[in-house]
Amino acid sequence: MSTSVGSDEQPQVLRREFSLWSAFAFAFAFISPIVALYGIFGLALSAAGPSFWWGFLLVFGGQFLVALVFATLVSRWPLEGSIYQWSRRLLGTTYGWFAGWVYMWTLVIAMATVALGSAGFIANIVGLEEPSGGTLALIALVILLAGTAVNLVGRGALKMFMIGSIIAEVIGSVVLGTWLLLFHRQNSLSVLFEGGGPDVDFLAYLTGPFMLAVAFIGWSFVGFESAGSIAEEVHEPRRQLPKAVLFSLGFIALVVAYSSLAIILAIPDLDAVAEGAVSDPVYDTLTATLGAGIAKPVQVLFVIGFLASFLALQTSASRVIWAYARDGALPAADTLVRLRGAARIPTVAILVTTVVGAGLFLLSIVAGDIYSLMVNFTAGGFYLAFLFPLVGFLAVLLRRGWRPGNFSLGRVTLPVAVVAVVWAALQFLNIAWPRVAFEQRWLDWSVWIGVVALGAIGAVLFASVRSRITGTAVVDDAEARDELADQP
């Protein structure tokens, strides 16, 4: 078991019930090939045409460098809350608090985004044509409540759902992709090399439409760090979690690149999709190639993938909230840090994510195109959150103050850290850049709107709790002792 310390310096206990396989499955479900692909497929294809596919390779390359840094950090500090914990220990409490604040809200908003995305598939399955925003919000609310129930049951139910998710992902992505490539190929590989077409300058295509597609794709390769969010619930985390971080990202990249290629080559009318005449190119392609009778059951597999991603997001968000509360870094910390029953589940923290998610669904009814706003912000929010520990790690390296854990990059540590910071910064700016992409101009500024609003609220909140925050040594010493006790 894992012994942690709350704001009153009394021990809180989390049970170590996750193995390497469980941590990998958790991170896999968080990213989810189905969510990673189908959440952005239509947006990226409309933005840049079939050649957007190369963006998957570019984003994966950059994110793999980030994952290497995160594997190094989680090996040194395998603590619940990941980005919050790492950033605080690298550059201090204030720096870490705001890193976790961005990460916490990004997770909660991403959770709501995934629920809304799943609602669209469920609406298709039950035969609701062009469902209203209110209908989708209601379906998403049902998903939120059902997911909360699973999370409250305990880690056993969560692990079972993660395993079911991986099976659904393999069938829904790999098997379906192979079937499409073998029997329903409509386009040649040459469509991947046509760029913006013969009338579009290649450089203008790369710096315009392609970079917009890369901004959307950025949402596809986040979540590998989530294995660190449950670090204190994993056996031998210093040894196991770096593997879970790297393996989950690599496996996801292979599945997403393969299945996206299969769908691009199976689309009956690429021109119609590129022009935006097809609202849901994935469902349209499945229906055209497999028939409605087969397409609907396939979408059930997609729903399972979305639900597993939702569960992983909610779990990660609740663990970040709990980690804050243990340090006394949030109002009502004594209530938020409470763990329930023999399973030691952070019930109150989970319920907080439920209430916030329901509020976002209500906002989607009032504000209209909240899905695009949330996709935009979460993509930018993840990269901004990533930048905190990346910059902190680079700063500590340059000061020659880094002491590696079990996992180390050796001589390439500094160059990897430099390129990872550059990549994450450029990708954040690419995502956040207010280029004209939506009819409602304010949506183009959604990342900056979110950053300013959260920054202002966070500054006020941090000022109110700063004097009560527990020192890092309290938690670090307790966790180090417990890690020794957990060794076989």
C-alpha cells in the first residue's frame, strides 16, 4: 500500500492494485486510438486533405521526445498527480501549482469533450438523425453518471473496463482497418502526396493547411503521461511506469497511423469530404463500405473506446485533485483528500469532476459549438501543461542539479530535453494561433481565452491557499519509505 500525507500530516493510504499491464492499459485507454483518430479525423481532413496523414508521423516524433523526458521524471518522482508533482519539485511550489492547475482543468474539459464525442456515436446507433445540442448534452450526462459509478466502485471495475477497451480498440481499429484495406479500397496511395492540389503552392500548403491539421492532430498523442497520475497505485512504479509511458505512446501511434490510412483509402468521395460536404466522414465511409447493418455494431466498439477514455480522464483528473488536496493546495482540502472504504477511492474528488462535467454540458446547450471550443482548448491545454515540467527539467539540467532515477537517457538527456521544449512550445503556439478556422471568430481564440480565464481564477485561488501548502519533503519521504516496503 502507499502511504501519503495530507495537509494535517496524518497518513492517507492508497492501495497499490495496478501492475505494469494495468498502467499501460490505463494510458492506452486515456489516449485511445478510436478517440485519437475519430475525434479529429474530419477536422484534419477538411483542413488539409488526405496529406494530413503525414502529420501523425510528425506529431508522434515530437511527442516521443516529450515521453522520454516524462519517463525520466516519473522514474524519479512516481507520485500521484504527475505534472503537478514533477513541476513543483523542479522549480518550486508556485510553479508546480500553476502547472497542475492547467493540467487539472485540461483533464476535466477533455473528459467532457470525450463524453460529447461519444454521445454523437450513441445517437447514430439509436437512430437519432441530426440530434440537437441539448440531446447530445443529455446523452453525455448519462455517460458522465455511468462513468462516475464505475470509478466509484473501485479499481477492479476500472481495470476490467480498460481490458475491454483494448479488445474493442484492436477490433475497431486494427481489424476494421485491415478489412477496409483488403476489400474496400477506393483511393490509391498517391492521394497522400497531393498536398493542397496542383493549384496550391507546396510551401503555402505546409505553412497553412498542413499546420492547421497538425494542430488538430496534437490532440491525438496526449495522455501517455497519465500513467504517472496513478503512480502511487502501481506496484514498483519507478521501474514500471517509464515502460508504460513509452509503450502506450508507441503502440497508439502504430494503431492510429494504420487505421487512419485505411479510412482515407476507403472514402468513396474524397472531394466531398475535403469540401466539408460530409459532416462525419468516418460514419459515412463505414456506412458506404460496410452497410448500415454492420456499421452500427462497429460503432458500439467505438463507444466502448470513448467510454474507456472518459474513465481514464476522470480518474486522472480526480487523482490530480486528490494530490493537490493532500498538499493542502486547494480549498476544502480536508474533504477532498478523503478516501472511501477498503478500496481507498478518492470519492469526493471524483464527484467534483462529475459536477464540473455536468456544468460544461449545460454550457454546451447555452453556448452552441462548445465541442470545437473544448477540442481546441484541451489540445492547447495539454501542450501548455507539458511545457511546465519540460522547461523545469531543462532548467535543472542547465544548473547541473539533476539526479536521475531508475530510468535515464544518459548523455543524450540534454539534447532530448532541448528539442522536446522547442517542439512542445512550437506545437502549443501552432494550436493556440488564432488563425481563421471557424465561422465564429471567437473560437479561433479559444485557447487564449481559456488560458487567461484560468490564470486569473488560479491566481486568486493560489493566493488563498499558499500559506497552507505542505512541503514536498513530507510526501517524498513517506512515499520513498512505502516504495521500499512495496518491493517484492
